[in-house]
Amino acid sequence: MEVTGFDVPSCLDRVRSGDDEAARELVTFLYPTVIRIVRHNLARREHEEDLAQEIFMKVFSHLASYEGRSPLVNWVSRIAVNTCLNRVQWHKIRPELRMADLSEEEAEVLQNLGSDPDVGAVQQLGARELAERMLNSLHPKDRLVLRMLEMEGYTTEEISAQTGWSKTVVRVRAFRARQKLNRQFKKIWKQEHS
């Protein structure tokens, strides 16, 4: 199967036979997928390249077990997602968001949400930062599902294929994550307006 001009089976055969140039080509082909998953699932940006390298080490060490039943990108995505989730759990990154933690721009966005639906450029930046903070406070698996569904436009079926979770699990995680964000937003709103 050829994907966007890249001959995956041929490249895999060359990598398995020890061709270093083919390994570099494979990394180049897969890097955009891996780094996107890392950036969306790792709260600390300074370690993203290290984690991407760790993912590629896992990919190459398990390449012999890849049987081609699913597309290579899905197989690598599953490794990347699981590695990111394990890393996040290892660091126990689940901060509770409080009003005092917000920047001036984020606090201003929160204050103006109810009164002014037209938001300026500074407030748009604050809104993005606030959304990012709220997402980062979710469980890593919940954050992954919401990002893929709401921000990247993946379908439930595509998320299921990339994560290995059933479609029901994906839908339940998305529902619960939205509820958590809603409760969190209400809590912050109440702190600001009490």
C-alpha cells in the first residue's frame, strides 16, 4: 500500500534488513503524526522531543511484531498515545485549576464571557490559554479524546482505530470529559463572581 507517495511496505522491508537511510525516511514520514500526538498529550513542552525519540525507539524495537493488519500510522499512533499517557501518569500531571492560577488575560476573558460575546485579540489569546489549562487539568485519556474529537475533527471510529479503545469507550470518555470541564468552569466562574 502506498500512502501519499511513500511506499510503506518497501521502506519497512529495507528498515528490517538494516538500511539506515530507510530508517531515516520512516522517521521523516512518521514524525508529523508522532509530534502532534506528543504535543497534544504532554503538558510540559520542554520534553516533547525526548518523548518523540522514546516513541521512535519503541516503534523500531517492536517493528518486527508489526504484521500490517492496520495501517502503519495507526499502529505508530497507538504506541505514541500509550507512551504519552504512561508518561503523563508517571509525572502525575493533573493540576487543579483555580482562579488565582489564571493570567490577567485569562481572568479578563472569564470576567467578560457573560457580558461581551465579542472578544478582542488579547482576550482570544487568553481564551486559548484558559482552554489549554482546563484541558491539561483533565485525565490524559479524557484530554486525548476531546482534542481528537473537538479540535482535530477525528470521528469516533478513527479515534477507536488509533487508540485501540472501543467506540463506546471513546464516546463515554468524551461525555465525561465535557462534564468535568463544565463543572470546572462553573467552579472557577463561581470563585470569580462570589
